[in-house]
Amino acid sequence: MKTKLLLLSASILAANVAMADVTVYGKINTTLLKYDQEDLATGATEVDNWQVTSNASRFGFKGDEALNDGLNAIYQIEYQFGIDDGLLDTNKETDGKEGALKPRNIYLGLKGGWGTFQFGHHDTPTKMISGSKVDMFNDLPLADTSNMMAGENRFTNSMMYRSPAFGGLKFDVMVAPGEDDGVTAGKDKNGIADFISAAVSYNIDALTFSASVDSGFTGQKLAGSLDKVATTEADLIRLVARYDVDAFGVAGLVQMSDDKNSDFEENVFMVSGYYKLDSWKFKAQFVQTDVDEALNYSKTQFIAGADYKLAKSTKVFGYYSMIDDDADGFAGATDSVLGTGIEHKF
């Protein structure tokens, strides 16, 4: 009798999940790295070790449920976790660790023929136009483009509209209130759209062109600035072009960003590409970042690597990344990583 009740309960639960159309998904990515880091001022070695890292490993739930009047309710709850030591890297430069889970894209919204409107905590439109098809080494230590430029944000308390495709044209607009509480330093904005991120993309066959603008993002870090100071209010413009066919792809990115309250201006040029051969995918990427400031600071990054697909859900990979830092009056530094890893999606 107990067995029958358990089977009945399991069947009811499975039926409810199926009706709600909930998808459970995730990704586990881990690497073994040889990491070398030098001091910009002296050129002396600061870090020279081997590391095991977890790279944006995550799990989540998402759903799409039909409502009345041609609408659908959409939602997603996604968290990042660390599989190396169960904690998250909050500051990769100092090996700062904190907590077991970190929120990623979390939202609730409505979808119809007019597009999608959602509330939550989500990647900005600027970040979305330069995802893994442009940043070929996305999420990997000393390789992700967040090491080289501003704009890789996931914003809180946001509202976003995502248009349907009009031919090959579509656009996304995100706004967020500053939520001034009268107490917290830097939290002094009280409008409904104190922070804005907007992007437009046009696709024609194998070509995709995208452009985006961000305005008013507090706490933004201009990645090229010497001490990576958190700016008080940063604006940026990002332009992206991509060409993809079955076995080959190339992408380019140009970005200009600045802090309204200082002399920091960051200009970025990036080019990346891949070539597929059977189960292999060979990749390379180059990024040049220049900061218009008194020290004439610049960073140059080169990355090369390859993925080998073991199945649709699993790959092994290896890569080498090198970043050269130069500034007037400093010895300069070269940071590098040689890594190999495995990724499994479910």
C-alpha cells in the first residue's frame, strides 16, 4: 500500500512539474591552472602557483506558462556556486572568498506577441550583446573580458523590455531606480530610471551588428584604470560585429567608456575568432585597452585555446592567456595563465 501511495505521489508531482513546464538546468566548469602574476610597479613576481578553480558553475530553474489573453508567465532562478572549495571568489586578485551561492539572472515577467517585460536581477543589454559568441573565453580566469573592460554588469532592481524580432532587428531596454535610502553612501538617486542600458541588434544571414549604451551605472570599474577604482557614475558605448558560419566565426568589438566625475576614459578594441574541425574548436582572442589618464596606462591581452567535444553536453579544453600592463613611471607587468579543464552542462 505504501509503495502504491509513493508511486501515486511521484506521478502527481511529475504531472504538476510538466504542467508548469519547469526546466532544471546548469553548468559545471572547472580548471587546473598554472598562474603567474607580476607587480606593475616593480615587475617582481607576486604569485606563482597552481590553482584549481570553479568558473561560473551554476544551476537554475526556469519556466514558461500559458496564461489568458495570449500571455505567458516567464521566470528564472539561477545561482552560481563553487565546486573547488564550495565558496565563491569575490576578489580574484586577493583570493577573497565569500558564501556558497551567488545570484545570477533571476526574474519574473510576462511575454506576448508584443515582446517581453520582466523584473529582477539580470545581465544588462550591453553585456548580452558580447556573450560567449564574442568573448570566446567567457568566465575563464584571466581570460574573461571583464579583466580588460567595463560594462560586464548584471544589474539589480531592474526592469527590462525585450522586443520581438522585426525582420532581423530587435532591441532591449533596461532601467533601474537608484532607490535612495537617505543613509547609504553613493545611494543618492531616487528616480525610476536612474540607470539605463539599451542595445539594438540587426541580423542578416551570417552577419550580426549590435550597438549599446549604458548610462549612470554607479560602482562601475573601468578595467583599464591602474588601481581599478570604483567610479561614481560611468557611461559607455559598445559596438559589436559578428560573422558566423558552420565551421568558422569572427567577431570584433569597440568600446568607449568614461567616469563623469574623474579623468578616467577607457577605450577598448577586441577581435576574436574560432575554427571547428570535427570535434575540435580552435579559438583565439586579442584585446587592447588604453586609458586616457596622466600615467598613460594600457593593457594588452592575447589568448589562444581549444575545446574538444566529448558529447553535446560535455567538453574538455585548454587555453593560454597573457596580459601585459604598461604605465609611465612603472616597470610593467605580465600576468599569465596556462590552464586545462572540463565543462558539463545539464
